[in-house]
Amino acid sequence: MGRMKRFAPPGVGAGSGRGSFADKLSMKNVAQQAPKRQTGAGYFVTEPGQPQREVHLTGQSAWVLGLLIATGRAGLTAADLPAGVRVAAVVLKLRRAGVPILTINEPNTGPFGGSHARYTLAANVEVAQ
């Protein structure tokens, strides 16, 4: 068998005199990069008979909580959100953060049986200003 040819972009790899891609992307350089700053929002949760507490959320959790606040008592289901949003997982994150959420099981209408969940807030939640 003959020598195998190396397929690498010009200027990258052994023999180019400029160092390999692995040298340019060393673990030391990756570990020293500044962490990305996540933006989020604070919310005040007030349950009857309990002191008001503040919860700070980011990403999908903050988005879904905003939708729950906007829908009020009507709540929301997975069908109300874009496909691919794992509503039950986001609701679990919200519950673990201290936001009380009710789950109401509703029967499906039409030719397909079964049920689906409707999520509503079980406390007064306001956006912290």
C-alpha cells in the first residue's frame, strides 16, 4: 500500500509550519473563555397564606411562565405552543423553581381518545420591575 494522503485545509496540520488545528484550539484556551451571560427575568410569586417570594428564570422557563401569566385562568396546553416544546419538562422546571402550577386533565374531543394536560398558575405571579 502506498502512503495515504492527508486531506486538510491549507495552513492547517502537520508540516504546514503554522501549527495544527488542535494546537489553535487547546483546552487551556477553551477553559479560559468568559461564560455567556444569561438574561432573564424576576417574578414575584404570592400564594395565599405564604410570604411573597422572588423567582429568577431564564430561557424557555421564563417564556412559558410569561405565557401562563398572559393566559390567566384559561391556562395553556401543548397544542397552544409551537411543535417541539416539551411543555411538561418546562412545567417541571417551573415547579422546581417554586412556581405552583395546576395540571388539569381534559379529555380529547373528536375521533381520537385519550386526554391532554392544561396547565394554569395556582398562585398570583407578577413580573418584578
